[in-house]
Amino acid sequence: MHRVIQLKECDRVWINVNLATFDPAMSHPYGSRHRCALGIHKGKIARIEPMSAVTATRLPYDVTDGHNGWLTPGLIDCHTHLVFGGHRAQEFELRLKGVPYEQIAAQGGGILATARATRVRSKEQLIKSTLPRLKALTAEGVTLVEIKSGYGLNLVDEIKMLEVAKELHNRHTIKIISTLLVASTLPPEFAGRTDEYVDMICQQLIPEVADKKLAEAVDIHCENAAFTMAHRDKIFQSAIDNGLPTKCHTEQFSENGGASLAAHMNALSCDHLQHISEQGIADMAESGSIAVLLPGSYYFMRCQTPPPVELLRHYQVPIALATDTNPGTSPLASIRMMMNMGCIFFQLTPAEALAGVTINAARALGIADHYGSLEEDKAADFCLWDIDHPNELAYQLGHCPLQQRVIDGQIIDTSH
């Protein structure tokens, strides 16, 4: 039988705090609990109770007074491409002058430009270039981030990117989940040999990644015209056969059926979704797949069609938000900017935006049993904010009211 931990037994207690718990059992949009004490024990949330029941004799030695601030779950960025070489600022300038992406790609730009820059860099060089982006996220309260590969486009360099993500996890005070991203484009060395490239992904890359435990999931890019639905189905099946959950990039630029395919494969999430059909949403609802919306790329690419948020609400598909940080379409390492953009561009409520980077982001990564809400027995990953109400986190930018970032019960310097 599970033993109840008392506040006195906790390793540390936060007092005089309000909680945006995002506990699914609570009906309030934020799962709010006012004037509480929260205790941690062995890296987990062990006790939550009202301050009216707390006396000095019931507290341990280590106490933090929150001064009526707010605790939220640690923020989660569930879709990023943080590891890459070089940048694409020159393409940004060309697009502003009206040069279409197809012309830029034909001249050697686009994803292949990033692939070339990533391939020639060592793991240490990639780590060095990634750290500033990672630190920008942690400074805003991110405690867990997903990092995708996808710029290697071959066996050696995809493995290298995933090894970099694992090394960042070991070196930095943040939790990192790694995802193998495949089929974003056809590399030039496989020109005219798409079937062979897909065979390499299915027969070599995915099995080796699974065997070495370098990724927690496989993300199949369902946008590039070089790959057919049969190719994508084969890749999904290879991931499943190798014991890896799936995700997908889909329906960003056109309706292509990728969300329905992913849902039928029980994918954790479908990401972008600006042109998803109602049938695609219905399929996601039936399978339990999470919708990950990416307002950064919507903004940066000057898109005109927002995701169908009302339909997602109607079908009760949980909505997550993420930065999509990448050099080509979302060079934006700010999770709170995504919350603000989600409200402005997609008409999310501030509560939906905050849920999108906490409990629903955890669901999109398949880790909601341990992360994403303030509940007893979950990981003690949370943030203390100097705010009057959690709606402020999606409201203002430039000033960050973060007071503490806590990971596994340990207070982390907000600059790390």
C-alpha cells in the first residue's frame, strides 16, 4: 500500500504558493489551487495541502516561501530541431525580396543547405552551437525539451545528431527526449533511388537507433512529394516493429492524409495540421493522437491558413504548442512567444496555451504519467513565477517573471 508522505518528511517544501496544477481531474481550466504548500520527496511531488492546515511544526528544515506567487509544471517544448549546423539568414533575406522557396532550394538552399552544414561539423561543434538555443529555452522555464534529428539524411550523421542530443542531456540541467526524424527530403546521393533510401531508413537506420536506444520515437515527415503514402506506411511499420512510438509532420501546406495514416498507426502526435481535414481530426480523436501546433513556423513563413482549432476542440483533441526551433522556418527559441502567438494567431485561450506547453506537451511525448501537471507522485519539475495570475505567461513578452526552475526537486539557476 502506498504510504502517505507528510510535509515534515519532505526534502523541501514550498509554502504560500498558488498552483496551476493542470490536474486532469480538476474542472478549472488551469486546475488552480490557491494558498497551498507543496512538498517534494526523492525527486517527486509528495504532498499538496492548503496553507490553512500548515503549521511551523509540520514543516521540514528546507522551506521556500513563494510569497503568493504561482507554481506551474515545468514547461515542455515538445517539438524542436535544436541541433543543426550553420544558419539560413541569407534565405530569410531572399524570401523577403520575393524569391520563392523552390528557387532557393534549386540553388542549393533549404534543408539540404542545413544538411551540408550539419554533416561537416563534429559532435562538439554541434553541441557548442546548440547550447545558446537550449539556454534561451531554459531561461523561460523549460525543464524538458524534445530534440529531433533529420539534418543528417544518412546513417552516420543521423546517429551523430542523436548522440549530440544525448550528450546535451548529460551535460545540461534540462531533460531531453530524442526523436529520429526521417523522410523530410531525399538526399542528393539517393537522387532517383527513393525506394533504396526508404529501405536504408527501414532496414538500417531505425533498427540501429532502436538497438542503441538513441531515440524515444520516430517522426515521419509526411509533406515531401518525393515519398509516397506507401513509403510512409512502410516507415511507420518499421518504427513499430522496432518498438519505437511514432509522430508525424503533416498537413502543413496541403491536405495529404498524413494525419489519418498516423492516427491509424496510433501515433503519439500529429504536428502542424494547418490543412487537416475533419476526417483527419476525427481519426486523431479516435486514436488519442495529440495535435501539436507550431505558431512560430506559421508566423515566420507568413502562412494564411491557421489550424482548425474549433474542430480540434469539437472532437476533444488535446492541443500542444511548441517552438519548432529550426534554421529555415522557425529560428525562434522562445516557448512563451509560442504561447502568445498561439493566442493571437490561433485564438487559443491563455489557459489552453499554458496547457499546450505542460500537460498536453507531455501527452504528445507519451510521458504524461510522470510530467506535465502538479500531482502527487509525479516528477518534481516545476517553475515558480512572480505573477498575479497564470494568464500573464501568454500575455507579455520581453520580461520573464521566472523566479525558480526546479528539476527533480533541485532548484536550478535560471541561467543554466
